[in-house]
Amino acid sequence: MLAASLGLLLSALLTGEDAELKTEDDVKIAASYTKPEGPGKHAAFLLVHMFGGKKEDWGDFPAAAAKAGYAVLAIDMRGHGKSENPLAKDRQKRDIAKWEKDEWMMVLKDIKAAKAFLAARAEVDAKKIVVIGAMIGGNLALHYAVEDAEVKAVAALSPGENYKGVSAPDAMDKYDRPFFAAASEDDAYSAASMKRLMTRAKHRIKNSISYQAAGQGTKMFGAEDKPGNLTTEILDWAKAATR
């Protein structure tokens, strides 16, 4: 009975809590925060989903990361999920499918607000924040890290050399901290992009994993078709990156 009660308590503690962030351009961003297990200061993951996605797309990763001792904040990018779309009144731009580079680069403000939220948490070590992005979210994570030298590391799931004008190679050439990437060969574009990006990675703590038919971005969680569970690979890399 006691063990079951403790299990339920732990499950509750590791369930994401809803949060609402406000960006510097006054956009409301929906987020989910999962507290880390254990006392003291912890490293943290900031999760940025892919085009058309939402914060829930990370599945069991936040809970697994929290059990491993990481704080986790997943956001809905502007125009996605429950976040505001500041271009909703613009007939030409309210549809995110019509966004171009300038609109996508505004997401960096969302990431900035999310990082500030994490840095303000008593249980988070603000010097050990890792940004993980999927597809265009990965490209944006790299661009944000270039602007914010306090970001400890970046991971990109199914990165592309260019998504909607957001160039990964341009950012990678300016980025000099730990880097992780994952892609699946059934997404030929991101698989080839990942291999080329890894040749540009400058830091000694870098790793990549390639699957055969695991899909794209956050869809790879649970669809791994070879040894090398994606969650475990990220956590192992992050342990070294945030040491």
C-alpha cells in the first residue's frame, strides 16, 4: 500500500504543470513545466516542437527527464497549440503555413521568455539550460543559442539545412557548444542535413544517432527501429554536456 501511494505521489509530481509566459512583444505563450526529481539545483530542458506541433508532442520524454533529475519546460510556439498568434488579424500571415523567415524568427522571443521562466525557478541551475528543438524548432534552437551565450547546449531532432528560410548551417558556423542531433533515413532531407551539420559541430561533446524508419522530429520517440533509445541517447549526451 505504501509503495503504491509513493508511486502515485511521484507520478503526480512528474506531471507537467500548465504555465503561461509573456514575451517581450506581448504574446501569450502556453507551456507545460515538469519539476525535476530530487533536491538542489538541476539542469533543465527547454523543448521547442516542430511546425504544426504542440507542447504535448514530446510524449513521455518530460517525465523520463524529470526522473533523471532535469527540469523540463515544453512550449507551444506562437501560432501553435494554445499560444497566441500575433498575426491572427493579418489575412496574409494568420495561417502559419504562409509564414516566412521573418515570422519564424519571432519564435526566438518565445524561447527567450521560456528560458527566463526556467532561470527564475529555484530548482533550476540557470547555467545548465539545454534547448531541444524538432525540425524547424531545432533550427530555431540553434539560432537562439547563437544569440544567448548562456545556453549550455542544443539538440536538434530532424534538423534541416533550411526550413522556411531558417538556415541551420548559418547558425552552426557561429555555435560552439555541445550539440546533439537525431534523424531517420526515411526523412532523407533531415538525415542528409544532420550528417552535414555534424561536420560543422565544433565542440568535443557532440553526438548523433540515425534511425532507418522512425519518422520525423518528435515522432521518433517510441518509433526507434535500432538499438539506441532516443530518450536515453539524449539523456546520456546531456549528462556530459551539463557536467
